[in-house]
Amino acid sequence: MQTHLKKRVEIVVEFPVLRRLLDRLDRAQVTGYTVVPALAGRGHDGPWSSEGLAGDAGRMVMVVCITDPTRLDPVLEEVYAVVSRQIGIVAVSDVQVIRAEHF
Amino acid sequence: MSLLELAAQNLLSPMVLFFALGLAAALARSDLTVPEAVAKTLALYLMLSIGFKGGAEIAASGVTARMVGVVLMGIALSFAIPVIGFLILRAVSRLSRVDAAAVAAHYGSISIVTFIAATEVVRGQNIPFEGYLVAVAAVMETPAILSALLLARKGQERSGGNGGSLGSLLHEVGLNGSVVMLVGSFLIGWATGQKGLGMIAPFIVDPFRGVLCLFLLDMGLVAGRGMREGARHLSPPVLGFGIVMPLLSAALATLAALPLGLSPGGAALFITLAASASYIAVPAAMRLALPEAKPAIYLTLSLGVTFPFNLSLGIPLYMALAGLVAG
């Protein structure tokens, strides 16, 4: 089966800035994204966990977005505008998809 | 009842003991946990219950000039306390301007769970209090955030650097889920009055204390984890601030309560509001507005130091202070 090369952008970000990040992705006209809750982890300031948290601070989520390589830079610029000062990570990787027109 | 008797009775209440259980379990690295979704549901339940009951009491008593005065005084305290806290932190600790402002914001805002715990202590002593203090709690959430932003501004290259303006920040803070739930339930309670309260009392009145115990168990677990992981971020002066600042805020609120004519129960809750430190609404606002500020400092201090202090010793002390200024 023929596959097509796309870019997968993974953004692990603090929950309080999620809405701003999704607004930016919408502005970059990505065709879609998925938000996944993150349960626990470890970063520069030590371990963290979302267990038992009644508030949003301290919660992390992962946003997964697949886009065409030609549109990667505008997407990353929008993402960077939100996450540059926040806790979190941004990673870009190559992926193969079956339906090129979806992205 | 003397202050010591009140403190001893409070320390042996189920609420404080469940909090202590959670704290001890977390410090001992037990695998006891409350799922995040359950914790959020419990918090929503408590907001609904306390808001509705406050609104129903207003429906019975009506809006008075005294109520307006207490609300305005609460707003003024919420603006002023962060300034005092900021100046103290800058004088006694090596916290950066942004970290000091973020910590100060937590102490100017309020902890609704501390307030709820205090209402249960006051109720347990059969001391009446004004239902509109729920509204005072709601309006004291936000002014402290504005104060902190002004205090931190000189330390920032620009505000809203994560893609948001001050307007969008205020929108997000003002429509924070806990604020919407508290204010919305208060308005529904006000609109439906005692009749409405009677209709849902089996849900929001009878199970209230049991739910509060479960929520405080969770708070103890979160506070214990925070202390375990975050204590290394707190220097001795900052740790001391977590105890001294609520006492200073309580002293200021006691003076502020003098001309307000509150009942002893109302004054105790007003002082408790001023002395409490936020750990739900303000931390999320700080992640938006001052992302350079370290959450390990302000969350650990607010939840791991000030909340246990207020829950165990602070509330009885604030009740004693209220006895000095309320008739």
C-alpha cells in the first residue's frame, strides 16, 4: 500500500494554556489534532502527577498534530508563541500516513 | 470555650484527621490515591453546596448595606494583601520579583476549602454567620491576581507572552470553573430560596460533611506529595512566610472587620478568607500570566504549609480573633 510522508508534532504542555494552544493551531489551519491526558512524569523540577488534583495547575496534556511538511514552519511558529515560556516539550518526527489528503 | 479547647476540638474533628491521614499516607509513600476526575467532582459538589446554601440564606435575609460594605472590604483586602506579602518576601527571601509576586497573589486570593472547613467549625459551635460571605469569597478570588501582575510587571519583558492579553487572562480567570460553579450555585440558591434548598437538601446538606472528609483526604494526599517533592524549593524564610503571612492577613482582616458589624461567626469566616491562600484558581492563573514563576514554590507553600496550618490551628485562632471584634 502506498504511504505518504507527513510531520507529526507532539506538544506536552500545561493544561491551563491548552485553550490558547488550540486557538493557535486553529489559526495555523491545521486539519486536526488530538488531545491526550498525561498522567504523570518527571521534568527539570522533579516528578509530577495529576492524581487527586482539583485544580488545573500541575496537570499536563499532550497535543498530537499531523501536518504536511510544507506547512510545518507556520505551525511551529504558532506553537512556539504559546509554549516558549511554559513548562513542556515540543517534538517533531516523520510519520507515514495512508490518506495524504487528510493532512 | 477557650482557644486551646477550640483548637483541641478542631484537631480531633474528622475533617482534620482525614486530612492528616492523607498527608501521612503521601509522606509514607502509600499508593492511596483519589482519581483526578473524582477530586474535581468532589470540588464541584462542595462549591455547589456552599454556594447554594449561601444564596438561599440571602433570599431569606435580603441585600443590605452591611453586605455591600463587607463585599467592598473583601475586595480591598484582596488587592492589598499581595502588596504586603510581596514586600515581605522581597525583604526576607531571595525570591525573584516574579516568584515573589506569584506567591503573594496566592495569599491575597482565598481558599474556598479553608472557608468551607471554617463554616463547619462555626456551625459545630452553633454560632450563626452571614450567608453572603460566600459572595465575599467569590469576589476575593481575582483582585489579588491583578495586584500580583502589577507587582511583577517590572520583572517581565512583556506581559501575556504566551499568546494571551490581559483581557483574555481576566476572561479565563473570571470564568474559571470553580468561580462559575460557586457564583452560579449562589445565584440559583438566591433565586429559589429556602424552598429550593428544601428540594435538594438530601443531596447538598446531609452528605456534605462526609464529602468534605473525602475531599480533605485528597487534599492531604496532594499536600503530602507536594511537601515530599517540593520542600527542597522552599528556603527557611519562605517556609516561615507560609505561617506568618496568614497571621498578618488575619490581623489586618480583624481590624477591617471592626467597622463592618459582622456577627462572631461572620467575622471568623471573613478573617479566615483573608488568612487563606488559594491553590485552585490562582495557580492556574499564574501559569498563564507569570509562567516564569516556579509552581513548586507557590503550590508547595500554599497547599503544603499554609493550608494545613489554617485547617489545624489557624481556624480556631481566627474564631478567637473574631470574638474580639464582633458582638
